Amino acid sequence: MIPGEALHDEIELLVAAGVPRPRVLRAATADAWRYLGQPHEAGVIEVGARADLVLVTSDPLTAALPLIPDGVMVRGRWLPGGELATMLADITRRDTPPGDHWATAPPLAANGDHVHQAQYDIAIAGALVGAEQLVVGTAGGKRTIAGRIFDPGTGIETTYRLGQDRATVTAVYHTMTLDIAGTLSAGGLVVTGTDLTGEPVSLHAPAPAGAFLSGPGIGGALPLVDRLAGMTPGTRRTLSSLELGYFPPIAIIPARHEIERRPDAGGHRVFGVTTTRGGATVTSELVVDRDGFIVARTDDAPLDTTSTRRPR
């Protein structure tokens, strides 16, 4: 229903500012509703009627409509021009190419000396949907992987750190923050922290023999790559991991990886990986450079996701 007072006040403000009084152009739907015996229900601009309309000060029959009109009535809600401009700015911000998301953010850092850094574009079915930054450092003979993932589709920004036996994940969604840490020992993986609502989290799962700790994104796949050294084309290997899952539920996810070394391509090692988690299986391809870092990862259906390293 049209809140007539709001529309009337907006028009009078425009007129007072020296703008010609807007012309009312009858919509074609007026005749249709008159035929249905409801001439005052829709297709007309009246208090109490149902109508979506755009308010502009120019004549739409002789000039192009402006990008931001003076006001819009949609589903009974009056949106003035200022609010429309704010909404457009928010859409523009959210649709900024993911790769530019960290242009003004502080540099990502890992412990010790940096030995590798990269940025990946994430695409689903060929459409760019997100980005990941990655820094690998080493201190005291131990490696630390630091990364951050931006997913504008879900509005979640994730920061993680992954060591040999400890991982942390922080995820920000609007004004809520998830913060968890997992520690792997002979007794299994223990996860503590808080979820997005601030509620405490405490999980424990036994570790299969030889299982390694994994986390999100490309950084989370590096511990798997470490265990593929020495494989030659045609050879196979089976590995187990415990993954620190954080979205949508916080969980410890046991995973089984069936790996096949494929022929090299473009000077890189190529691996086919079939991963089973909780009864669901995903087939992937990992392309790894001579230094042991991931060039690209492609996950087949149903994920249909590709992460590709940007040229240095």
C-alpha cells in the first residue's frame, strides 16, 4: 500500500527546491485492473493502492532515466533518493572484484622468515567468486602457514594459521566473529573457542594413525602436498587427515585421501586426489610447482571450484 504522506512530502520538497512538479504517467496496468473491477487497487497512484513506481523530475518520454531516481515506491515501502544512493554504494562495494579486497589491508604475515607468498583467484563454474592470500614462513626449523579468504557470496572473511600440530581460524560475518583453535597430539585433535554467537566450543576426536592436521583453503592443502614427495607418475598413495571445519558448523572432519600421481604438465607435478569426508566424495586435481607450492586446485562436481595462483 502506498504511504501517501511520504510520497506527497517528497514531491513538495522537490517543488520547493525549484524542481518542476513531476508529471504522473498512467501505467498500462490501470486498464487491466479496471477490467478486473478493481480500478483503485493497482495501476494508479493513490493512497491505499498497490503500486511500484519511480519518481523522477525529468520527463522519461524525452530523457533517459537517471541512475539514481529521486525516489522509488516498491512493495509499499518508500525509498528516497538518498537511501537509494547508499544502497547502490553498498552493492558496488560488495561487487568489487575479490582480488582487490585487500588492497588497503595490512600485509599478511607468517612467523619467522617468509619463504613463499601468493594470491589465488577462486572461481565456481568459471565465475570469479572469491580470493585467497597465502604466506608461508619458517622459524626454528618449523613452518607456519598464514592465509585469509574472502567470499563475497557469503559475506564471510576468514583468517587462518596452520602449523604442524596447531591451527587457528577466525571468521567474521557482519558484526559476529568466530574464533577457534585446534591442537593435534597423540590423543587426538582438541578444538576450543567460540562460535559466531559467542557460545563456547569444545570438541575432541581421536586421530587415526599417521593423520595430519589440515585447515581451510589452499593453505590447508599444503600439508597434504608435503606428503606427496617422491611419488612418480602412475604411483598411488592413501593418506588421512583431521580438518578444522568452521562453516556452516564447527566440526572436526576426518578425511581420507586417495592420491594418484599423474604425468607432469607445464613443468609442474600433477596429482589426482579423491577425498572422502563424512560419506561425501570429491575428486580434485592439484598442480604443484617444483618448490612444493600449489599452482592450481580444481574440485570437480558438485563443488565445481577452481583456485588459481596469480602470476608473480
